[in-house]
Amino acid sequence: MPVLTLRDRQPGDLPVLWRWLHGEPSPAWQQWDAPYFHAARPPSTTTLEDFMARVQAQEPSSDRRIIALDGQCIGQVTRNEEAPTGGGWWELGILIYDPQHWGGGLGTKALRQWTAATFAETDAHVITLTTWSGNGRMIRAAERVGYRECARIPEARLWQGRRWDSVKLACLRRMASDS
């Protein structure tokens, strides 16, 4: 059985990250991860060399990890503290790039691990994630982990000629410890 882990970025991950973030002209993941933002951006012209130089110059961050399947990079998780700092509210993000890894529960496993790590490593009282009503897989994964819908902004996003809701889901520390 394949092993899914969250780990710090390694040099060997950079070509994979570049491919999915800059090398593919219209990767499938962009159709699900806030596609209304990606559609407004011009195609990337960042070369692998420029990407590697920029990323290697950045300090490692405990708020960003690689999703690794049997050690191989398949995506990333991120988190940021909502203002004001120290308030205990953190927002998470999760992204699995290659569609061959979708639909088998890997996103749910990664979200479960990232949620647990965020509660263990931060002062988080509440963790949220935001998606859109067209991304049913993300909503179901979050609900499986223990997140509950806490906000829905009707028809807030325009995508492919249709209006979609913005959906925010939340998990409280005490809810996570109950499960």
C-alpha cells in the first residue's frame, strides 16, 4: 500500500513543482483550484532555472509542505494565520497536481494529516479552508476530516459563464480532538 506523507521540500521536488506550476500550459488542477483566478492570469514564462533559483533563495517555511506518495512529490499543503496574529484562526490549502492521484482518498488523507499538524504546531483554535461549490471533491474531503460548512456566499464566483458559491468550511480544535 502506498505511503502518503507531508514533508519539507527537497531539491528533487523542484522540477515536479515547476512542471505543474509553470511548465504545463493548462494543467487540470487549475480547473478545480479557484479556476476563476487562474483564467485571468497569462501563461507562465518562468523557466525551470529561474524557478529553482527563486525557490532555493527562499527560507524554508513550516507553513508549506510537500504531499509525497512513496517519497515522490504529488502536491503541496499550505497554511497561513488570519489577521490579527495570535487570534487562533488559520486557513489551509491543499493541492494534488496530477489527476491520476485524484479520487482515491489521498486528498482526504493529506488534509487529515495537515489539519492534525496545524493543531499540533500552532495555536489554532479554528482552521478553515475555502473552495467553491463546483469543487465537490474538496467539500466532501473536508467533511470526512471533520470540517463543517460555516459560510456560503451565493453566486460569488463567475466561471465558464455560470455563477458558483464561495464555500468556507471550518474545524474547531475541540471538534478535532473529539474525533
